[in-house]
Amino acid sequence: MGPVKPNHSGRWLWAAVVAAGLGLIVTSVTGRSEILQDLLAWASLGLAVIAIVLFTNEQSQREEDRLQGEGRLKLLQEDLERQRQNVDALGEGMDVAILVCDERATISYANRAAKEMFRTQDPAGRSLLAITLNYDLEQLALLAGRDRTEQNAELTFAYPTDRVGLAKAWSVESLPGRVFVTVVEITDLRRLERVRTDFVSNVSHELRTPLTLIRAMAETLLDDKGKDKELFERYLGKVIEEVDRLSGITSDLLTLSSAESNPVRKAPCDVVEVFSNVVNQFQSKAAEKELELTFEGPEHLVIEANTAQMTQVAINLVDNAINYTQAGSVKVSVSASEDEAMVTVADTGIGIPSDHHQRVFERFYRVDRGRSRTLGGTGLGLSIVKNIVESHGGEITVESALNRGSTFTVKLPLGASISEG
């Protein structure tokens, strides 16, 4: 607070009274000494002037005080507006859905994240239930407003898409009649937890089966004590096969883990050379099944990629195509457009039903578990391919029909380095 300013209102009032009194005296002494009359007249005039000056000064001081008060009020209003804008900017910039309601769960404010989460433009004035279509969230807000307590819950939302969120509702004593609600989406977190649980379960299953077989055959051989040579040779061969299968699963798990955790180290990579070399490596395996394995593409197609990982992609796709093709052919082709390289691996094998197309890229997922086990797959090959391709900024798709073969298509960005021949 500033210093207290003197009040001059009494001074000019008394000066005016005195001046008026002197005027009366001047009137009353009419006819007396002219000198005395002049003195009294001048005194009355002087007091009147003083009264006028004091009155004018007081009015000026009041105007100055009024202007200063208006200035301070304007500064306070501007500061309040800046604070309001800061709070709004903070709320709009957060990725957490924030809603402010009254005690009846009627919305008065919703930030950007809340509008996007519940697909609404102007929720103000509408009920929390009408915007979110979630009865449990509305009850959470009503309970927080009624009991003045903090409420927390993990809720499932069905609108506009299936999601999971951590909801919190609370009220503040200094702001009666208001309830604050926040929703943090954890859909991806819960999905990853399910993936992890499924992965551990699948790994346990995949490892338990060969280990059980190995133990059973080892016990049989131990009981037989080498008496049956034919049994010994057959079971020993099976043990070796199961050990190789365990080794394959372990190797694929390490490859998948490396692809997921390590950053991609790119360098000029000739995808034509990579895939043509892999095709040559698998010619003998294709010949054993009397399959025609062919490759076509330009002389060179160089992109920015990790050559070792691209080789892994080629091996998994070509080996998979040969394993699931009993007759006919496997054709590998490489081509390029203006901004991407495209590799296709087409076979005339058993095909994949349409309802399995998206799931074939999941870890350990098999369309036919019995047939996959017979063919020796680990269930991780396509998952490894998908992870490597996406880590390079590309995508992989499949077109297939049951008993009509499959075509896997890999698209990769060309990057900064490209040459065709």
C-alpha cells in the first residue's frame, strides 16, 4: 500500500465559510471607514481565492487517485489474464485428458487431449457420461464431488475405440462445486504386458516339448542299455533333431532380441546381391523337393540398410516358402520405384486362410501347429522379418489363399544411396 494522502476537503470548506463571513462584515460596516472596508473586502477575496485553489487541488488529487487505481486494476487484470493463459497452455499441451466438471458431472472445461480421446469438439455444458459413454467414470466424478475425496480406478472405454485408461477424480475445498477428472491412456502398456505374458508362455511351451521328448528317449535308451541297436540309432537321431530344434529356437530368440533392442546400423546394401545369394544357397534344398526356385531383378539395387539383417530377412522368407510348398515353384523378385525397393517371395504352397493373415507375424503363431512342428519351424521367422523390415522404415504384407500359395511383399525406403543396373 502507498502512503496515506491528506484530505483537504475541510480546509477549502472553512476558507469559504470565513470568506462568506468577511463578506457579511463588509456589508455590516457600510458607511464606516473606507480603509477598513477595503481591508475586509480584500481579505474576503483572498479567502475566496484560497478556497477555490484548495477545491481545485482536491479535485485534481481525486482524479489522480482514480487514474492510479484504474492503472493498478488494469495491471492486475492483465496479470490474471496471463496466468489464465499459462494454465490453459499447460492444460492444452499435456497428453493427459483433463476435464473440469461440477458436482453433477457436467463438463465446464476439457483440454485438447480429452477432446481428441473422446472425439468431441465442444463438450462444455454436456454431461461426462454423454461425452465418454462410460458410466464408471461418471460415478467416479460424482463420488469425488460428494465425499470430497480422491477417487482412482483403471477403466475400460469402448468409445470411440476400445482402450484402457487410469482415471482419477478429485475436488478442492478452496474451489467448491468443481470436480477435476484426468484419464491417462495405458492401452499400449496393457497390450505389451499381454504380449510379454504370451511370449513367456509360448517360449516355455516350445522349450518344454523337445526337452520332454529328449528326456523320454534318453530314459528309454538308458533302460534298454544298448541291447536294441535299431532303437538306439532311431532314438539317438531323434534326440539330435530335438537338440537342433532347441538350438534353432535359441538362435531365433537371440536374433529377435537383437533386432528389437539394438539400433539399426545402415550402410549401402545391394538387395539384389543379398537375395540372389540366398536363392543360390537354397537351390539344393528346393531340388530335394523337386521345386523350381528362381530369382529375377536388376543387376544392382543399392539401398541404405543393414546387410546382415537383410540377409536374415531373405533366408527366413525363402526357407519358409520352400518348407510350406510341396509342389510347384518359389519365385523371388526385386524391383524399385521412385522412392522404395520392393521384394516379393511367391510360392505355390499350402497357402494361409484369410483370417490368419495378420497373425502369422506374431511370435510363435502357427496356422497348423502339427504341420509346422513336422517342418521344423520355430514360429519366430516371420516375426523376425517383420521386426527387421519395420526397423528399417519399411513394411511387409502377405497375400494368400488356402491351397493356392502365398506371396510375401517387402517394401523398403531407398534412402540416400541407390543405384540400378
